[in-house]
Amino acid sequence: MAAAARTTGLEEPEPMPSYAQMLQRSWASALAAARGCGDCGWGLARRGLAEHAHLAAPELLLAALCALGWTLLRSAATTRLFRPLATRCRLQPRDAARLPESAWKLVFYLGCWSYCAYLLLGTRYPFFHDPPSVFYDWRSGMAVPWDIATAYLLQGSFYCHSIYATVYMDAWRKDSVVMLAHHVVTLLLIASSYAFRYHNVGLLVFFLHDVNDVQLEFTKLNIYFKARGGTYHRLHGLVANLGCLSFCFCWFWFRLYWFPLKVLYATCHSSLRSVPDIPYYFFFNTLLLILTVMNIYWFLYIVAFAAKVLTGQMRELEDLREYNTLEAQTTKICKAENPVSKKTKDKTNNNLCFLRNEGVGHLFKLFILW
């Protein structure tokens, strides 16, 4: 009876575990699954893919058409809305060039995150308050509810568009190659989780990660607007500073506190209790663990940036991934130098080249890096 209640989701929500309980139970479940896997290998992977992956061609076509629609919509919004707004507000030329990208991403992420928040907090779905319920009544090839399928369509098509936009539409930054790889991996995760019908987990992941993108773009827009019209606007400067601090807190709370306790606990431990032979258990959990490690790694840089701002070592908030004019000139100088002419160059140019090369190791040192 207890097992039936757990499977159907009729029992009371399971209390959220502590970090120690999460680590202990997840490790024990993963170790038991590894020991009990007597047929692990490519054969099992191929059978699991054939039996449990369900992704129809019309769904892929619809996602591709929506990705094209995002690209056309962004181009129209940039031409008719964002650029005229930058001109009307008399932004600095560099900020005016950056505004369309940030404004576009803010509109999308705010809309998508609000929609996911509505599904998790304002409807019948109990996944946020009861994360183990993401696997209740899971069946291979089960129908995806239309509202969750809509969230997946929005996210999947947007990341298809983002791959194109990173190369041809966005400002090229120091970490653009890494960002391009991130978009590809994210798209694969979205498609595979949908195909294996782990859409309930995906909805929870969307909610816990997109909020940081909203804060990123909102903070950047306030940075652009604080120097509009040739004068400094204190309100936008204050909002930008508060946005930076809010981002640091929310990154920790959503990605480092809630994400392991809600998502990883459910996928590593609760999934095996509800579906003992759940397919591709190690594949998805490995990717989620890698995502967790990346979140921890970037958080260290975020804390370092916040510390510099609070201690006055950095007077202005700025995206350190951006190339500036000095770096562009330095790049040309360094490329033009050869071993002979290098000896005759001014010492300042040599120092600039050194600083440029050192900066390669800090591609992600940004107050917001994802």
C-alpha cells in the first residue's frame, strides 16, 4: 500500500533532505544501481534508445520553424523597437550597440521564467514542493502535457535560435566559443529529456536556472541607462548594484541550494524508488552533476567580483567578457610583431600584450557568467 501511494503521488510530500542526507542517499542509490547493472554497455544503451526515446519528426520541424520565428522576431524588434529606444534615450554609442541583445534576452527569459513559475507554483503540478513526484506514474512514451510541452518548445526553439545568434547576431565576446558549446549541450539535454519523457525534471531545471538570466540582462540594461544623455543617473546605478548583489544571492540559492536538494536528489535517489529500471539513469545524472560542478565553479568568480565591487577595487560594473578598444588595438599589435621587430617596440606595447595573454585565463570572470 505504501509503495502504491508513493507511485501515484497520494502520500504527503517527502520532506526536503539535508545536504548530508542528499549526498548519502544519492551515493548509495547510484552505487547500488551500478552494482546491479549486469548488462550495462553499448547494447543496453542502443536498446534503451530504441525502446524509450520518442521524438517525432513533426515535433522537430515545429521546433525548427519556431527557431526561425525567434530569429525573425528578434531582427524586427531590434530594428523597430530596441535601436530607436537607444537613440531616443541618447545612450553612449557602445551601450546603444549592446542594448538590443540584452533587451531581447530579458524579454524572452522573463517571459519563459514567469511561465515556468506559474506552472510550478500556480497549477496542480507539485514538482517544486515535492520533487520526488517528478517520477510518479512515469511511463515510457507517456504523453507530455500540453503546457509543459509548450515550455519545452519555447526553450528548445530558443536555443536553436541562440546557436545561430551567437555566431551572427550577438556581440562576439571572449567566451563566445564556450557559450556556443553551452547552447549545443543545452539543446541536446532539452531534446533528450523530452524524448525520454523526463519533462517534469526539465521544467524544474528551467525554473531554477532562468531566473539568473533575467537578473543578468536586467542589471546590464541598468548599467547602459545610467550614463544616458551624457549625465549620470543615480537610480540606474543603484539598481545595477542591487541587481548584482541579488544575482549573487539567487545564484547560490537557486543553483547551489535548491538545485542539488530538489533536482539531484530526485534524479539520483527518488527516481530508482519510483522506477527501479529507469532508462539512461547514469547518462542524465552525469550531465546534471557536471552542470552542478560548473555552477560551483562560476559562483567562485561571482563572489570574487562582488568582493571587488564592495571593497572599491572595481568602481564600475561591467561585463569583463567584452572586448574593448584597447584590447582590439593590442590584438593587432601582438599579431603584427615578429621576433626581430619585437625588440624595438615600446615597452608599453609589450606590457599590453602580456596583459592580453593573461586575460585568456579569465574568460568567465564576469559578475554573471552563464
